[in-house]
Amino acid sequence: MVGVAVGAEPAPREDVDEVLRLHGGRSISPKRRAGDARRSAGAARVALALLAALLATLAALGCAARARPRPADATLRELAAAEAALRRRDYDAARAGYTRAATAAPDPTSEAHARRELADFHLLLDERAEAAGELARVTALAPRDARAWHDLGIVRHALGDVDGAAHALGQARALAPADPRPRVALAALLWQRGDRAGAAREYRALLELELPPGLRGKVEWALAELARATPP
């Protein structure tokens, strides 16, 4: 949203707090999970902790910038006005501005860009269902946008739509096979829902990519954990 250069793929925004917020609304603590079934709670806690750590590593590394078509000047002006309203904390004006930029966009490239910004605005206000709707529209307008599919998967998971999340993350993985982020998120999702074989498959595929030592070590740790006997 604010501070992202037009024409470049933004670096991933998921730090630890962001990932945990999108996966459950607040940081995950052992006390909050105490009433859950022991096995599912342990799997969820381990998977999400690993997801947070891996995505934090990826965020620190950043992503190579990729050129994107430039949105229309009129759309960029509408978005700039919406961002200015957001900085003033005039949320009604910001909402109206982002919505106007999306609905009045003169071409699919401009509309996809504006709807991504509108989705970010919804996430800022914790309006996850609305954000998922906008990201779904982005993927319809730009079906080869791997980042939009990835973000849609994360938000759908936060809404409890596990199948929809898995589909979106699978699309992101297929579109960007050399990008670790979709595989990291998909592996954590599969682990959380008890598909240890599927999670291990994604982690093994990650090891085929060029990874920095820190990230590779976390993936190897995950595979070692998954190889252990399933707890009773």
C-alpha cells in the first residue's frame, strides 16, 4: 500500500506478527490452545510457528523485483488520494477512494492494481472476508499473478476455508515454482490439518530450490519432525 513503488513486485510483507495475525487474528499462545485436543493443538502450533519463522526469513531476504505493467495515471491519482486519507486516519474517505479507484479503473491492469490496494486496506481494518473477495477478483483479472494467489491462500486460511486456501496456494506454487513462499505456506497448512505426507512432500521440494543456509536448516528441521512417529 503506502511506499510501494509502482512497476515493481513488492517484497513480501509477512513478518511473524503478520503471519500469525492472518492465521488466527492474534499471536498464538499455549494457554489459548489448552482446551483444544492435544494432538491437533500441537500440530497447529508447530506448523504455524515454523511458517512464521520461515516467512520471516524470506521477508528479511526480500524478493527480486519483477516489472509489472503500469496502471493508468487516473487510477494512481485516486489511490494516492486514498492513501493520503488513510494517513490522516480518515477511514471513510480512504475506503471511498480505494473503492472508486477499483470501480473506475479503465483497464484490467489498473483494476487489478487498485483491487490489491483495496484488499490491503480491508486487511488493515481486519475485514478478512472483504479482503478475500478483492484478492479473488485480482486473480480473475490477472490469473498469472502468483503473489495474488499466495495472499488469497493466506487470507482464506484465516477465514477457515482450508480447501480454498490449499487451492490458491497450489496455484501460486504452480505459477512461481522457484518461489519458496507458496510451498512454505502450503506445507504448514497441510501439516496443520494432519497431512504429514503432503507437508513432507512440499518441504522436500523446497530443498530442491536454492535456499539460504538459515532457511534450509528450518526446512530440514521440519522434515525431521515430520519423520518422527505420530504422537498418540
